[in-house]
Amino acid sequence: MVSETMYCVKCRKKVKSEVKPVTMKNKRKAVTGKCPSCGTKVFKMVGGGGAKKKVKKKVVRKKAKKKKKR
Ligand SMILES: [Zn+2]
């Protein structure tokens, strides 16, 4: 378990929480835990600043599946 500063929507403040890392379906990494004061689930994306709207188009085609795109 790792401690992270999370934002609790219920307390409306940042809380320190024990979190565990999870990987979402889109392979983004996130951490999830519980607010220590109210027990609400807290969730945060981590790593690479992947939550930004503008995604740099980084085309990785080397190991792409058979996808003919012309
Ligand atoms: Zn809370």
C-alpha cells in the first residue's frame, strides 16, 4: 500500500489515503483508495500526466494489429 494525497469529493478536501495502484482498461494508471475520514472511495489518475485533453499523436504502429488504414 502506498500513501497518496487524494481529493475526496465528499469532504471536499485533499486527504491522505492509502491507495492501491490499478490499471484501467485504456491502460492508464490510476490509484484508488478510501478517504480516511468518511470512507468514500477516492480515485486519481497517475503517471505521465495522461489526463490532459490534448493527446499528442504518437503513432505506434510497430506492434499494431492487422489494421489497414489508408
Ligand atoms: Zn472524505
